[in-house]
Amino acid sequence: MEYYTLLIFGLLVGMQHALEADHLAAVAAMSAGRTSRRALVLRGGCWGIGHTLTLLFICGMLLILGGTISPHTQALLEFSVGIMVMLLGANVLFKLRRQRPHFHIHEHETGEMHVHAHSHTGEARPHTDSPHRHEHHDLGLGRAVMVGMMHGAAGSAALLVLAAASGSAVTGISYVLAFGVGSILGMAALSFVAAWPLGFLERCTGWLNTAALVSIGCAAVLIGGGLSLESWGAL
């Protein structure tokens, strides 16, 4: 396979790799309740950046040194990713139970109006006396990078085999980089598209939005649990 053909192949495979179930479950759980298109795209892109950084570091070092990743280490990394995805899903369900959010229309100083989830956890005053202040909290970009890095570590063994088949460390690292760029583009594009249905759910009745968040949390727990059980047998 010629050099540029290999890079294009890596780009396309990276875009497809971003759509795997455990990746989608993790990003969906991190994005639950935050439907700003900008926030979703940034979070998806940051997941891809973290994913790429780990892949480049692990695969690059092993390609240069001629090392490999043992099946036991690979299984341990995948098991850890499964636990992480489960925890992200459980966190969504825990926050719903603890905060019991309801929904209000909020208007920004610019005149833009949107519906947002609001919780009165910890407030002693009656609901009618609440000022219903609305704040946009941090976008969780650092957490997205960390989650992406964990996924990158778990996926490094399979990618290393493909990269090593290229015949040289430089070509192999170029392939890994192209793969990483593809995963960034794939997840950012998916997050951009997902902003529309998630925004629609945010504007729907409170019970429908809550049902969607519960579904995301449960799906993340099930997918993470399945990945952990699958990896357990190889430990």
C-alpha cells in the first residue's frame, strides 16, 4: 500500500473507529443534559484529541523500540474502559436522582431563549420565590480529553499491529496520526449532528427529556458492563 493511500485509509478507519459503541456511550454520558452545539462539538473533539495523544505516545514508542502489547495488558485496559463507561452512565443516573431537575425557559442578555434543566437542590426557600438563575457550567473538556486518552490506550494494541505492518516506524507513526485525526473528525462530526435531536429533546416536555437521560445512563452502564465482562475472561 502506497504511503498516501495508507494515510487516507488510516483517516477513514479512524472516523469509523470513533463510532464504536463504547466511545458513543462515553461521550453521550458526558454530554447528557448539555445540548449546546458548540459544547457538544468541542467535547467530541476533545475526546478525539485525548484518544490521539495516547495512541501516538504508546504506538510511537513501541514502533520505535520494536515492542508489543501483551494480550493480558490489552484485556486489562479494555476492562478499565468498561468500568469507566459504567461509572459515567451511573453518574448520569445519580445526578438525575439527586437533583430531580425540572425545566424553565431562559433568556440570555442577547435575547436568545432556550429551555434548560434546573434543580433546586439545597434551596430552603419555596419554589415560587426562587430567582431561577441559570449558569452555564464548565464544558467538561478536560474530562473529555481524559476519557479519550483511556479509550486510546485500550485501542492501541490493534492499531499497533496495523501500523507495524507498514514496514517502518515513520510510516507507522504517520498511519497512527492519520487514524487519530480521523477519530477527531468523526467524533466532532457526530457530535455536531447529534446536537439537533438532543436540542429537540431539551425543548420537549420534562418527562421526555428525563427519559432520554435515563436511557443514556442505562445504555452506558450496560455497554460498559458488557465490555468489562468480555475482557474479564482474558485477565
